[in-house]
Amino acid sequence: MKKIKTALISVSDKKNLKPILNILKKNKIKIISSGGTYKEIIKLKFKCLEVSDFTKSPEILEGRVKTLHPKIHAGILNKRNNKSHLNDLKNNDFENIDLVIVNFYPFEKTLETTKNRNKIIENIDIGGPSMVRSAAKNYQDVTVITSSDQYKELINELKLNNGSTTLKFREKMAQIAFTETAYYDSIISNHFNNLSNNIFPKKKIFYGNLIEILRYGENPHQKSGIYSKSPCLNIEQIHGKQLSYNNYNDIFTALTISKSLPKNVGSVILKHASPCGVSIIRDHVESYKSALACDPLSAFGGVVSFNFKITKNLAAELNKLFLEVIIANGFENSALKILKTKKNIRLIDASNYLNNELLRFNSTNKQILVQSEDNIKFIKKDFKIVSKKKPTSKQMKDLIFAFNICRYVKSNAIVLASNETTAGIGSGQPSRLDSCQIAIDKMRKNKTSKGNIVAASDAFFPFVDGIEKLVQSGVTAVIQPSGSIRDKEIINFANQTDTVLVFSKTRHFRH
């Protein structure tokens, strides 16, 4: 047990201070504070000693130096049972500080609200993290509190132990404190790396807020949690069972595809993080029906994502199929009434979701693979028509649509499309020829071949057999990356069969 006699409070977040001040007053604990916190404490009519009066040193450099003083840090850092430390305190007329309540300048929020360099720099806290680190290091004797969320726990601790804290409590708070300082510094580090566009610094720091500990991972024997760089996910679950690891994986994959589609159009149906139907037909109900027609069997128990608000008519169609998750940019009340008749279906409002992450991570053991995200916007100059036959404007739209969807399909990927809707998808095969066959089989089985069929491949065809199989199935236009030593053979085959062939400058594997 450690009796608290003196507390130092310096907080940016000044809410809920009164209950803390009440318990400190009840236990006759002296309070030291500075700046705005001091004014708030006085305003709340509690006694408080200003830091400058305590240290006999004024605040200087426009408040940059307030608590960076030997009397503050010696009072926090000294070992209470060390004679040398006690002598140093006595010789310098210093005293113990037993409780440190500090939270930092809102650097993260400042980044969200301004690009003013001076404001950003001035919101890098120096004194706060220094005091927190000192107190956390000396947890054997000092209690450190770094968030208003911990006030209730501190109050209970002081009540239970008559103004003292246990070693177990102090150790727990120190652990949280060191995480807070590390998190805070990681945001600053990443900010400065972003300023200089240093994507791969010598030391890379990853940070995140725990959003939720999940029931389990991909399988019941695996532990799982979800973290975010932001305090929240910017998606809102408004109905249904708790989301699982697999649900979240599907949701973010579906949103990545949805956000690549034109604004206010686009239906994406996904199963096991792989698209099984996509359409950007303008009519929202027809868009969903067309996406579903691509592979209705795989859609059963899947995830559906829409780039628009769900209406009553669309909700009625959705209710005909068993789905795990429905994502949309909002729901009409009449639509919610229909969809909520299914107790367990998860309804997700993604109106505020922005797909603006620049890096993609993949971790194995102690290694982390990092790459920039495949989020380039396709423009005309990215493509070159290499066949004698030129695509119609409608074919070109279908080709670019299919090629965009292709980059979200597991490699080797083949996407067949017509009328800006997928007609067949072949994915995840070691052989590109097998992916072609799967896409063709899906198209034939589900009778989605309506009018001109185009095909997209996420990488070049190494041999003629792949494009030959597609053309034999009725494909009239193909888009693929260039780069094969047999590109000329592919071009010759296209010309011999009167097939449109378009080359892309970029490849789009997804593993």
C-alpha cells in the first residue's frame, strides 16, 4: 500500500474532474496543477497550488516549459526507501509527488481538424508524456492515471484503501501509461514520415485502438480482436448479431470494392472475401438482381454491399435470400422495418466510411510485409488498344469495369462481364486456364450471357490457350496486362478471330 499525500493534475481533457477532486479532498491530498487545469480546479472551488508557486519557477516560453523542473520529476521519480534519494530530496528541499493525473495535448485530433503546421507542432505534448513516463517507471511508489476513463477505478481504489493504492493497481496503471506514451509518439512519428512521404522508414511503428475483442478468429480455436487507427471504425452496426472476424474481413473487402465503383451506384455480393457478383446498373433493384444472377448459389449466406441508400423495394428483394451482412450508405425506415424481421442479419451503415488507406499489411510470424494499396484510378491512357478491331464505347466501359473488379478477385483472376455487370468469375486458381474455365462454367450455368461478353484477366496470358478458351465461349473483347514474351502471339490470335484486345500498363495480382 502507498498512501497518497500529494497529487499533480495536468489534463487536456478536463471533463469529470469534480468526482476526482472530491475524493482527493476527502483524503486531504494536496493538489498541484498548472495552466488551464489549475484554472478549472479553482473554478470548481477546490484548493490547488499552481506549479509555478510549487517550483518557485515561472512558466516560460509561452507555456512550453511548466512542469519540466527538477522539483517535479525528483518528487515523482525518487525511490521512497532509498536513503541517497531521500537525502537528495532533503538537501534540495523537494517533496514527494505520489499521484500523477495527466492526459496529453490532443495531437491526433489536431491532425484531423487542421493542416496548420504551427498548430500541429504546438500540440505535441512534452511535459505530459515526461511526467507520465516518470510516474510509470516509479510505479512501486507512484500512481499514474492517463485517461478520464480511469477515474472511476481510481476513486474505488482510494475508497477501498483509505486514500492508498495497491501495488497491483499501480502496476496496471503503469502498463497502460507506457502504452499511451508509445501510442502518442507513434502518431507523431507517422505524421512526420507522411510529411516527407517516407513510406518505408528504417523503423516502422504500428498503432491502433482496440475496438473489440471478438468471440474467436477465422476458426473457433483462434483468438481475435479488431483494432483501428481511429477511435472508431466509421461504420455503424444498426441491427443483428455480433460481428465475427470473418464478418469484418468480408465487410472491409466488400467496402473496398464498393468504394472503387461510381458514386451512388454499385451492388457487390461477396463470399469468403471473394466477389461473386457485381453490377453498376443505374437502377438499384436491377443492379442487385443482376449481381445476384452472376452466382446465386455462392451468394447464399454471403455479404452484400451497396453504394447507395436501401429503399423499401430493394429491401423486399434482399429479404428473399439468406444473407449474413447487408452494407449500405443508409437505410430508409421502411426498408429497416422489412430487414429487421430477420433477427440475426447484420445491417451496417457505411455512410461515413472512407477508403483512404495508403498501405496494405500482411504479417507472418515476426515478419510484416508492407506495400502501397492497389487503389489507382483507371484512366484512358492506362490502356492501349492493340487489336485491329476497335472496341465500341459500350465494350470499353464493360472492359474497364471488368478489369477493375478483377483486381479484387484472388489470383489467378478472370472476370466475364456484360452491361457493366459480372457474368462469371474465376478466382484463386494456380492455373489461369482453370480460372477461365470456372468463369465460363459460372456464366453458362447461371445463363448470364446477354449480348456482348467481355473478359478481364488480372495478369497477362502466358499462352494463347487461355484467350482461345474465352473466345470459344463467346467472349468478343479481352483486357489484360501486357508483358508476356508471347504478347505478339496473343495479338495475332485476337486479329485472326476478330476479337477486341486491350492491353493495360499495370498488373493487378491479389493474393
